[in-house]
Amino acid sequence: MSDILKIEDLVIQYDTDSGCVHALNGLSLTLREGETLGLVGETGAGKTTLARSIMGLIQCPPGKIVSGKILYRGEDLLTMKEKHRQSIRGKEISMIFQDPMTSLNPVTTVGDQIAEAVMAHEKIGKKQAWEKALEMLETVGISRERASDYPHQFSGGMKQRVIIAIALVLNPKILLADEPTTALDVTVQAQILGLIRRLQKETGTSVIFISHDMGVISQMADRVAVMYAGQLVEYADGEKIFTEPEHPYTQGLQAAI
């Protein structure tokens, strides 16, 4: 199984009024074709910073990528031209953001928001893009009749399904799922996790699944990277992490389940 993404010695910091915050300190990891890599750690460990750096969404200032490489199929995302990176963002590397309540445009129908993602990357007309949006809604378990509804007409779990539809409509090679079930109740959470697993199996997408919940990670991940204070403290196959955790911080996370 070959590597689709390699992160090498990534250092990211934020300049704040109270001083320099080192969000990532020389972080290195790999993502293989078709696998799910679980990224786990407490709030502030640097998980979202890592995902946003892969997407090219670190706001500068205050954020700054000091050094390192993010290699997607051998190309460094950090040094390529912005136009090339924009063609990759959303089409080949996509992201499910944490909060579905704030990730959707409240004044645009969900169908139009999915179709907009299609038209941004594919040279097709609005009618074809709309048909793709309808198909994708059905794929994530929402009736196509609801494509003309607005986000406020959906529950939290249904909004998250719309976010997943937007993220996957272009069949990306990599999906970054940043705490996609945090705001959902347990029953809906199980449905969303099952949906992501099913769609990954159908499309072969590689997934980085970010969570602070070891229980969720245990259901999703082939390999697990444990982060603490911007660094990797443990990095191993999922089964080994859960049966023989070596680092005291990993053991503490296990004990908190």
C-alpha cells in the first residue's frame, strides 16, 4: 500500500498578544492509499491546525508555517503555486469541518451549495451540476426532494450529511474529517460514522479522522496517531494502540473512555 500523503517535520506557530504559540513542533506522519488514519488528542493538541495546513487554510497572520513539507503524491503543497493548490483543494483533498451549523450558507439551498462545489472544479453546466447534487444527496441518505430546502430546515445530523455530500461529491482522494460527530447525539453519531465508513469503502478515499474520543477512533481507524502539545507521542496500528498503549498520555486517553 503506497503513501498518498507525507508530512515531514512540520512546524507551525501563531503570534498572539500573549506571545508565540507553537501549534505543531516538527510533526511527521504518512497516510496510505485507502486507509483511515485516526488523529487523536485533547483540545489544543494541534489536530485542526494540521488539517487546515493540509488544506492551505492557515490564516497568516497570525499563523505561520515555519518549516517542513506536506507531500501529496510527491508534490509539496506548501511550495506549489496557489492556482494549482486551489485546483487540488476541494477536488482531490476535501474536508468535513467541525460544526455543521456554521459550515453551511444559511441563505442558499443545500442543493445549490453542493452544485456550487461541482461547478467550481468541473466545466459543466448548472443543470448537470444540479443533477450531481441530487444524486449525492441520495447517496448520503437525503431525499432529492429536499434539495431546494435551506439549512435551517434540517436537523444537526442531516446538516452533517449535507456537509459530507459537499465534501465527497467530487470523489476526493483524501478526506479530512475534523470531529464530524462532536455536536451530535449518540444515535446520530453512529449513523454518521457508518455513512463515512460505507462511502470510503465504495470510493477508496483515504481518510484522516480527527477526534478527541478514543471510542470513536477505535471504530474508524486502521492506524492511530496520538498528539499532545503539537507533537506525536505515539503512532501505531489501531489494534496495537488499543491493546498495548505505550505512552502514558495514550494510556490516560484509554482510561478516560
